[in-house]
Amino acid sequence: MQSASDEFVSFGQLDTFIGLVGPIYYRVLGDRTETKLLLERRHVNPMGSAHGGLLMTVMDITLGSTAGASVGFGGVYPTVQLSCSFLAAAMMGEELRGEAEVQRMTKTLAFVSGRLMVNDRVIMIASSVFRNPPPGAPSKV
């Protein structure tokens, strides 16, 4: 992760699964992050709305990057549990935004909740548990 910035930057990892569904952008805002993705044809289902698997992927990245930002860690943050609720559709051409907050941090686990939105319309809410990195873990992927 980078330091606090008003600018969104590429999440990177273009040669991984994230590259297949992206480009996903993020910005660090102190102890949390925000993400965004412009929904393209390849992101939608036959009804023209964002595929549920895509939404869950963006949510996982939003929650995990927020867990990392809260402790100053920019490496891989393994997901232990992810629970999502779909509230509304996001359509092709719309900009999806993600935001999250750490609810609790223990020595080994981070508990994070967040939402995906299009403008002021909430698309998904979620909560997740992540495994904190061990001391000395590499901070960049």
C-alpha cells in the first residue's frame, strides 16, 4: 500500500486473477482504502448487471486492503471468511466504488465490514475475517 492520497492508483497484479477482472483502482485514506472499477461488458451477466462473482472479488479486495492499511501492511492478506449480501444491481457503464472499516483487530485476525456503491446506491454489504500477517512478512507482492 502507498501513503494517504486523493488519487486512485492501479491495484496492480495484472498477471494474476485480479488483472483478469480489473483494472481495479484504490486509494489509501489513513487506516482504510477505497476501491473503484468501471463496469465493462466483460463484467456483466446476460441481464447486463455486474456478475455476483465480480462483486464479491471487488469486495474482498476492498476489505483486505483496508485491513492491511489499518496496520501499514501492503502485502497479501488472506481471507478466512467472507459474507456478502446483494442489495441492488450495478449496471454496465457504472462506476463501482468500495469502502470499508476495520471493526476489530486481534493479534491474529482482522474483522472488517464494508459496502460497494454506485453513487449513493448501496449494491452490496459484507463482513469478513482476515488472517493477520506474521511479524516480518514481506509487505509487497
